[in-house]
Amino acid sequence: MRPIHAVRSLPLCALILSAAPAFADECEQSAIIVTASPVVGEVAARIQKTPGGVDVVAADEFENRLAVSLRDALAFSPGVYTQPRFGQEVRISIRGSGLSRGYHMRGLTLLQDGIPINAADDNGDFQELDPQFFQHLEVYRGANALRYGGSTLGGAINAVTPTGRSAPGLELRVDGGSFDTQRGKIAYGHADDDGDAYVAVAGDRSDGDRAHGDRKALRFNANVGLHLSDRVETRFYAGAQTIRQHLAGALSEKDSLKNPAKGNFTGDQARDIDSLRLQNRTTVDLGSGSLAFGLFYNAKSLFHPIYQVIDQKSEDRGLFASLDLAGDLGGMPFELAIGSQARFGEVEARQFVNVAGRRGAITANARQTAQTINSYGEFRIAPVPNLWLIGGGLYSHGERKIASRFIPARSGDADFDSFAPKFGLLYQPAETLQVYANYSRSVEMPGFGELSQTPTDGSPGFTPVGLQKAWTAEVGTRGRLGSAAWDISLYRASIEGEMLQYSVVAGTIPAATFNADRTRHQGIEAGLDLTLAPWAMLRQVYQYSDFRFRDDVQFGDNRLPVIPRHFYRAELALGTDRFSISPAVEWLPQGAWVDYANTKRVGSYALLNLAAQAQLRDGVTLFLDARNLTGKRAIGDISALVRYTPDNPATAADEGSASFYPVERRAFYAGVRAHF
């Protein structure tokens, strides 16, 4: 979160006044960016108490875009690396989390309204999160996600939906454009003295920018809040979605650069999801603190033809409670937070031979059960004004069991227990300046994606993958001075047991994904906003990522693949709240490594984009979102390889490893949104 006491989308006048008081009156009337809502402002004030990298992204930042994925919503959140694969499939990584995953997501906790999207085994999928439904997103990088039970390297992202109180009235939205993309949303919110209600329905379809990448989805989201007394409120949430997504798949480098519209039709690969989410949260105002508790239920059906047909039915149940207190101890202010979250899940997991996207002969049938219990505590005290000392920790207990009905000998189970302490300090010498430091441990349990692998004998089942553990040191600063607002963190994580790909070695490395010995992730996460004039604002994010092995048995001190060393985005917003135009650039000065052996690196690229918005009348806005204006062809994402296989130019066939996803093709989208 770059500015203090507000999210990055605060009005330009708030950034300009300290540097140019003469612009105050003009700025008051000509702000480009809409003032953050009081609700989002309260969230910003709360999470700025964290002694580490955090951010709040208001919907204002992406509502005038074709935001179909977390990449669109988090493009300018410092430290969040997001790259498209196809459709709503993206890579999302923080501090190098989940490098080995060329599909779905690992190493990051995703939540909606504080309840995990991740399954009980902590594996995650982001396609059930639709930015159209978000009021704001909270990003907690690394161990700064302690209060959400985030014990992983990457941290947590919490997507918060509106309520009838924060978004009253009727909202309509229609957008679309290239590749026959069509989307629509209708939402309504109402509030009175007894409570509030909010309901939204959204539909989405597109042929995609690559062959066999078409998608369609229908989503429903609602919540109802009841005031039981002046101090007690309970809120019920419900969400449902049906998603049908064909998978365009990975390409060779040659195809990615020469024929980026190409898709993979083999096996009619797809990911079809039907899911239901129900939850309740009750909050009690204690005067000097608050108590919150609740429960949730998630049900999901996944039909996923890939190399085989994966057919899964899963249910996750959970409950949570938290207590926040504030007071005075010997004249020193203090805050105490304790809480626990328990998740219990069952998966009926079957696999079949893929016969043109349909079930063939059965190859696996297992019952997978998991439980993850995270309990945390954090104590903050200010021994002197403006200086907070923070200490806390997260205890995690996990159980994973795979009962193979098809091949009982491939059954297995594992238990995990760990404690992840955290120590930090937060110094605020001025109202708009903070400096922080922390030292923390993270622990990541393997999910069923790692524990259920298919070894060389071809029989899928239990694989003994262990914990991934790390100690991370972080220092940084955030604030604003005159026309500049910044958010900068430097971190260094020493990791043991990082889950990466290997060549199978009998007796030593039993599976393709296994625990490395030692690795190191270090880097810089930076965001800088500059108010150049009352009608011009430049926002920028930059990441430096230095990830490598340390004396590895197979890879020595090689660099880790997938994430490039340098990555930069910038957008210049020109205009007023009535009309603005925003050219943007995405620059990769040096491509990432493709393989752990460091034999292949992809090329650099620069993409030019353009956005515009015009307020036709109060509450009605027309917008344009143009992407990759120059039609640049380049590699956007990579599925990590042990060793890259190059193409043989002497043959007509393309023998190059199919491990690449091209950047988005040139596209133009437009839409209108109205709020009454």
C-alpha cells in the first residue's frame, strides 16, 4: 500500500497539495482518479499497521478495463507477478511462489471475504474469482499474511465483495470486443437500519485470442447482513459459478513467435468447474476490540481432460474465530490479535484415459482427505511514540491421506506440524512516512498435486514430498512526499525443501516434483506514483527477482526459471474525472530462464497498451481498453522444464519443447457501466 491513510486511488489533489498548494482549488475540481470509499480507506488504515509488504487495490483501478482475471486487477500491485496463459488462466506468483506449477497455483492463499478459495490441502485455483464482483483486494506479501493463516512463501490475497451498505442502488455493466468477447453484469444493493443485502449476476463468453481457448461462465454472488444489536452483526454469503473453459495449451517457442493464435486440439483439453460457496461471519464489537467467528462450506465439481481425464468431486468445510484487543500497558499502547482457522476436505478423485475429451478406461480412483488448521497470535506494543514492536507466530497442523481404490499399494498418508514465528518493527517518523523491517519463517505443506504423482512405473499414487520451509528478512518503506507516493520492499528468503522439478533418480529423487535442498529468493518490490500535474499522473511498478539454487545435487548454483530478473510496468493517466486517456507500457528487458539446467532463455519484449474513459453523465461511464497495440509477438509465460529440448533446424518437424505461452495478441475492448 503506497500512500499512508489511503489507498493508491486517492484523489490527485491529496498528492499535490503538499508540493503545490496553488493547485488545490483546481485539483479539487479536476481529479482524474475517484476518491476511495470510506470502507476501503478503513481497510488501508488497518493494514498499514503491518511491518512489511502489503497493498490495497480498490476496484477504481480496474473497473474501466476488461478485467477478467487477477492479472488485470493486480497489474500495478508491487511484488505481484502475473502473466496470462490463455483466457482466465494466469500465472500468479509473489516472491517466487509456485515456480514449479505450470498450471493452477501453489504457494499463495487466495480468499474471498476472508474465506479461503484454496482447498483444504492448500492447493488453489483462481478461476472462481471474478474481478467484476470485487470492491477491493488486499495483498499481503509473504509472512505479512499471518492473520489470514497464510504461512506460505507468497502470502495471501483477499478479494472483498461489496455489501448493500457500501454499494447501494442498481449497477449495470456491458463490455466486449475482440475475439467475440461479450460480458455483462447486473447488481443491486439495499441497506436500512436493520441490515443490508447485495446481489450480483455476471455472464462471460469469449472465443479467446488462441484456437481452442474459448470460454463461457455464469456467476452469482450475494450477501445479507443483519444487525442483531448495536454491537453484533451477522452476515451470510453465497456464491455459485459454472465455468466452461477449453485449454489452448502450451506451444513451442517457434509456434509462440510465428503462430501465436495456434492452439492444441489434442484430447480436447478443458477445465469445467461447477461450484458452490456458502459462509457466515458474525462480528461483535467489544468496545476496546472485536470478536469474529463463523463457518463455511465449499463444494466443487471439476471435469478436466488433459493428458488424462481428471474427474473430481470435492467438499471443504471449515470454521474460524478471531479476537482483536487494544489497550494500554504501563503507559504503552498495545494491540493483541489471536485466531484460528480449520479446514477439512474430501476429494473423490478419478482419472480416465482421455478419448477426445471424454472418459475412457479408468486409470485411477482415490479418496483424498485433508485437514489444515492454522492458529496465530500477534502482539504489538509502542514503547515510544511512533515506534511499534511486533512479535507473533503461526502454528500449522496438516494431514493428507490418499486411499487408492484402484491400486491399494499406492495409498499413503502424511502429517505435518510446524511453527512459523515473526518479529518486526514499524517506525512512523511522520504522518505520511513509514519504515519497517521483519524477520519471519514460512512453511508450505505439499498438496495433493505434489503428493499424488505418477512415477516412472505409471501408477499414480502417494509420493513422499516434504515441507517447504524458509526464513525471510524484509526491510522497506512506504509513504508520500509532495507529488510522489511510494511502496518499496527488499527481501531475502533462504529456503529448504522448495518444491521443484527434477530428473527422477532411483533411491534419491522418487518423483518429478520433489524437495530441493537449498534455494534462495531475493528481490525488490517497488511501486512509485508521481503526480506530474493536476491532470497527469504516472504510476509504475518494478520487480527485481534473483532466485537460484545453492549447491544443488543436479543444478549447482543455477538460476531458477520462469520469473525474469527485471520486470517493469508504467501507466500515464492524462485528463480529468470526466475524460482521461492512459497509455501504458509493459517491459521485460531480459527474458527468463526456461529450464533448471539454464540452457535456454526467452527473449525480451515491450508491450504498448491504451485505456480511456469518458463520463457521459453522473453514474454512466464509457471506457476503452486496447492491448498490445503494436502486435508484438513474444513469450509471456513458461512451464518450467528440467532441461529444454531445442528444435532441430535440419528437420521439417518442430522438436522444440512445448512449454511456452505467448503474450496476448492485439485486442480492442469497450464497455459501459452505469450506477443508479
